[in-house]
Amino acid sequence: MLRWLTAGESHGPALTAVLEGLPAGVLVERTAVEGALARRRLGYGRGARMSFEADRLHFLGGMRHGRSLGSPLALQIENTEWAKWQAVMNPEPVDGEDLRRADDVGAPQELARNKPLTRPRPGHADLAGMVKYGHDDVRPVLERASARETASRVAAGAVALRLLEVAGVAACARVVHFGGIDCDGGMDWDRLPELDESPLRTLDRDAEDRIIDRIDAAKAAGDTLGGIVEARLKGLPVGLGSHVQWDRKLDGRIAQAVMSVHAMKGCEIGDGWRNATVPGSQAHDPIVGREGGRYLRGSNRAGGLEGGMTTGEELVVRAAMKPIATLMTPLSTVDVVTHQQVDASRERSDVTAVPAASIVVLSMVALVVADAMLEKFGNDTVSELLERLDAYSLRVAEY
């Protein structure tokens, strides 16, 4: 079983991710994890913070000489802005005079770091979190609810992707709809390097200029944009997951993981939403023959999952991301101290983070699928996993 947890606040000293259950012998190159973290910072429409977030990565345990040991793997992502936030976010008690000196942030449009935030932002965890945990200030809620936390998920997901690569699985994260404009462009595994070159992480070059114009217009209006992202995995064996119990169905596990990502409001497997609108004859995937030791499908409308199990076709997962809830032209809210109607607080934010969200969603899908892979084939060592996977593949080829 592969388990993972993250810890840390947006402006705390660091974010931490712990992976337990990773087999011994997985080669985890620093460049692979740092590359994933860099992709999470990219995309047209990001704010100024992305230009100085360095995401300094440290392996704190579970690794030796670049390979996993089988013990819990701990990754830490250092906050390069910590020096500015030591007084306000220090885990230890802080003298009142030190807090007062933290007022000067050097950016007139921002609230002082230590000033109580009493105007919860609609669309955020602010108000519900304050009520639930008894805070009279939004800061203790927004620091953990911030999408900055996804950096630790991406670091853990990069390790899961390395494990899946060893097992012969290829992965892709891309944007298929952006701010009201379709930009699918058709999936082409041979063009994956182009996704890193695209400021929108899309293969649809014809739509890029129109989308960029829409992002610029939203920025000028103090508004934000959402979109639809897609994660794909190719080369998965048949039968990951199970049909026998609700919490073992892989589509349910994937949906829970995807919906846990900040700002995600919908999850689709394959042509899920479209399939709800057409007859069954147009919704399912005919089995059209057998070749090379595998059964062939005439389509992949199911997105690689049937009955809670992988079919051997490409796993296709899409997620709908709402527009970011922090607006530079704030929505109305109520101050929790004065109970007066006011404009919501403003924290530093992006116009959009849809391209980055695709990286986060892929990371979560990879973690769930890697867990299912280890569940079926074992998690002590990589060599044992591959031996069992090979033996299973031979049996499947004879079925």
C-alpha cells in the first residue's frame, strides 16, 4: 500500500511530503522531481510569486545514493520567502514588538503580513474554516488551504511517476479547455515535448492566441479564469483496482484524489459527461478482436476503466477547475468582527493556474495508480514487482 501525507503552510519554513510503501530500488533523480515542480510554476497568467519561488528540494529520508530504501520517503520543499515571514508564521511564540516590525511588506497593494484578516473571500476555505476551527483571523486557514500545498503533492507524484515508468507506463498532463475556449487539439504522444513549450500546456496551437487574449482581458478586469485539464496514462496492465467493493474501485479512488485538488469542481473518466447524453450503443467500447496477446477495443469512451478496473486502454482523467477565487476586483463579503458588508480580502494571486493544475492532477492520478500497481504486484522491491508484472502479463497474453 502506498500512503502519502503532506504538511506545511504556504508561508511557513517548508512544505513536506511523506511517501510510505514505496518499494526499495526505485531510481528517483532529483532532476525528475525538480522538473515536475518547475512545470507546476509555469503557465501564462501566473502571478509574480512564480518568478521567485525556487522550490528548493531536499530528500530527508528513505533514499540512499539516488534510490529508494523501502522505508518512508520524506521530501521537503524549502520556502525561499521564509525570511520575510519568520515573525508572522513562526511556529514558536513571537514577541509583540517583532510582530509590529513585520508590518512593512514593501508592496503597498498588499495587507501587512501580521494584520488580522477578517474579510473571508467567497469561494475559498476562509469562512467555513474560521467557523469550524474557531479562528477570528483568516490567516490560520488560508495558509494551509493555499494551493501552494500542491507543490508537495507534485513532488510525491513525481516519485510515483518514476515507479510507473519503471513498470512501462507513460504519462501526460495537458489542457483541453481554457476559459470558455476548447483547445484539445487531439492527443499525440509523439508531441509531448511541445506541451512543455506551450505557455498554456496545450497541443492546439490555433487556440493559443485567442486564449492568451482572454487571459489578458481577465487580468485587466481584475478577474480570473478556469478550464479543463487532462491526465493520461498509457501502458497500464488489465485489472488494476477491483469490482468487489466500493472503496476498491479505481475510478472512485481516482475521483476522490482529483477532487481533493484545490479549485477542482468536477472529475470525468473518459467521455463520462458525453456518455450521459447518448444511447448505450454510442457510449460503450466494442471488443473488436485479439492481437499481440491483448483484446482490442474499437474506441476508448470508458477512458480505460470498466467496473472499477483498468482495461489496458489509455487511462483518461479530466478535471474541471473553477476560476481562482481570489480576485483583484474583490467580491462582496462580511467582516467577521464588525459584521459589516465589505470587499473581500486580497492575497497575491494568479489570473489563472490551469496549466499548472494539469501537473497537479496528473500527480494525484499517478499516486493512486501507483498504489493500485503495488497493491496487485507487491511493494517490497522493484525487482519483485517487475517479476510479478511479467508473470501476470504472460498469463494475460494466454487468456
